[in-house]
Amino acid sequence: MLIISALFFQELMPKFEPNHNGMPPGFPKNRRVPFVFMKLLRPLVFSFSLIITGTALRIYLEWNKNERNKKEIEAQKSATELSFLKSQLNPHFLFNSLNSIYSLTTKKSNDAPEAVITLSELMRYMLYETNNDFVTLNKEIEYIQNYLKLQRLRIANNEHVTLNIHGSISNQKIRPLLLISFIENAFKYGTDFKGNTEVKIEIDVNGDELQFKCINLIGNRKKENDSSGIGLKNTRERLELLYKDKHTLLVAEKDNRFIVNLTLNLT
């Protein structure tokens, strides 16, 4: 690049064929000084062009290096944030699940052993499957089905606890444990003072588009200030990090119901 720039500037400079007096044709004899000045100017322009080109090249290389470093820092930051969110999510899930089993044991329910087996399946999935960046959609849905099975064992009046799955589920991939926080929140606050629980979950898969809807009754249970909404907050942040510009999340309250609508592009 330096050589090309130098040749370019050299070609731009005027070329003179001096006569026998060492001056350009038609140049007055008494005007030697300007011609000498032009002869001195050519190497100066040539050197100056090299300096400009070298400086521009160096600035570009530094900018390119800074951009690469910036992207690496952003990627590392995102990975750290995801790791932190995931480390919070797993204990949060375990705490809720143990509460469910504890509820069964205090009632001396015959369903307690089955609940322990179901929890072991859930933990196996969390320990051995969710370390990957992606899991198959059918495994994630199977995990959700096991979680609902555990909750149905705990809840006495569970006729209004439903899960409906529509569409074709084949080889689609999804980030692990992405939907469970909405479902956990629904069960945590979806029981009224009479003990009635209402949680309705719909999953509709159309090609690479997933639509998730979760509706729960807004009970009278007061939210704890220090732990309420940890799962929901983490899920919102994970969606922003993992599916930025690839999801739509709408959360609303209507007719004493808490409604979550999530549309996810799985590509």
C-alpha cells in the first residue's frame, strides 16, 4: 500500500524535460529559483505521502484490534452473566422441588416415593443435559412434563392443572431451562386461599417457531421481598442475552389471572 501510494503521488507530479540550461522549455532564464524549488518539493511530497499512508494504516490496524478486543470482552461478559444466572436458577428450582416433596411427607402421602423418583429424573436432566448450550426441544418438554407430574402429586385439587402441546416436535433445539421459571412462578402463586390451584400451559410448535402461554390464578399469597421473582428476572435476562431480537415476551394481569405469552424463534 505504501509503494502504491508513493507511485500514485509521483505520477501526479508534473514532469519537465529541461533544456540545455537545465530549465523547462519556455522557462525564463532569470527564473531558476522556482524550478529548483519544484525539484526539492517532489521528494518532500513523496515522503509526506508515505507518512500519511503509514499513519492511516496504523490507525486502521489499531481500530481493527480494538474492535476485536471489544467483541471478545462482550462475549466473555455474556458468558459470565449466563453462568451466574444459571447458578442461581438451579438452586432456586431445587428449593421449590424439595418444598413440594416436604409437603407430601408431612401429609404422609403414598405419593411421596413417586415424587422422589420424579425429582431424581428432573435432577438427572439438570446435571447431565443442561451443561450444553442447546438441548432438543422434546427433552425440554419431557422435563416440563415431569415437573408438572411432581406438582400434581403435591396439589390436592389439580383438575385445573393442564398442559397442552400442539405441533410437530422433531429436531428443534432450545436453550435449556428457559421456560421452567414461568411455570414455577405459576405454581408458586397460582393457589388461592381455599387451596384451589389453576395453572394452564400451552406449547405450540410451528416449524422453528415456538409459542408458549402460561396462565395462573393470582392467589392471596404474599410475595417474599428477597426471593420473589428470581426465576422470572433471570429468564428475562437470559432471553435478552440468548434470543435477542428473536423473541417476544408479553406479561399481563387480567381477570385475576397472571398471563405470560412468549414467542420464540428457535433458529
